[in-house]
Amino acid sequence: MFLKKNGLRIAGIIVAIALGVHLYYKYRVAPDIAFAGLVLYTPEGETKKLSDYKGKTIFLNFWATWCADCIREMPSMANAQQQLDSTKIVFVLISDETPEKVAAYRDRKKFPFEFLLIRQPVADLGINAIPTTYLINAAGEVVSTKIGSEKWDTPEMVERLRNMAGISH
């Protein structure tokens, strides 16, 4: 009798809990990633490390060519980058897709970013949603994380990036 009366209520609670757990894991900030130890590659196969950008603020964005939100935010990223001093901040975009796919996208769109690849699924890093962006200061510390797309070229956001990178007007 209890199950008959309360079955829908119990099922609803179970669904709500499952959905909450799913959303937590999908949209949580990845645990500490050892960014300094990441081995990255250009689409042409050249090895890169984030330490190659030592002394610069790094705008680090995980993305994919199939991700509509990733593609939608790129023009605002490019606009923001054009307003900032490239000797102080670098925009690095990382994908786990094939070199051919990333190179074709880069060459077709002509965005001014450093497009790099990782040879493991980004999910292995604990990143479960893309785009995910990390802002890493010149000392190598993650100072901000954004899961999901953003309008990066608003005056407030550009000013925030400028301040973080130590760029004067």
C-alpha cells in the first residue's frame, strides 16, 4: 500500500537526486590540474608546455570543433585578445580532437589563438564540460575558472584581464 501511494513521489526524489549528481559532476570545476606538467602539441606535432609562456598570463580554454558554445565565444575571445598586450597575455586553446580537425578549423577561421592539442581525453583531466577556461597568472597560479561560454570582450572583462596581466592603459 505504501509503495502504491508514494511510488511516484519516491521515483521523483530518486530522479532529482540523480540529476543533481549528474549536474554536479558535469559543471564542477576540475580538481587541481598539474598545468605545468601538461604535454601539449601543435597540430603540426611540435611539443609545447605551458612553461613555454613563463612570465605571461595564460588564457587557457578547453574547446572542441563540435561544441556550439565554444565556437560562439571565439569571436569575443579574439576581440578581447586584440585589446590586450600580447607580450603579457597569451590565448591558448586546447582540444583533444585530431590534429587534422583542429588544423582545418584553425586555418579556416584564422583566429589569432595558439591552438594546441592534448593526446588524452580532456575528461581524463576532470574537465566534464566545455568550454572551460582557466586564467593563469604570470606566477603560474590559477586565479579564475569559467565553465561554459562567456562574452570575453565586454569592457569589464577586458579590464579584468588587463589588470590580471598587469597591463596598463
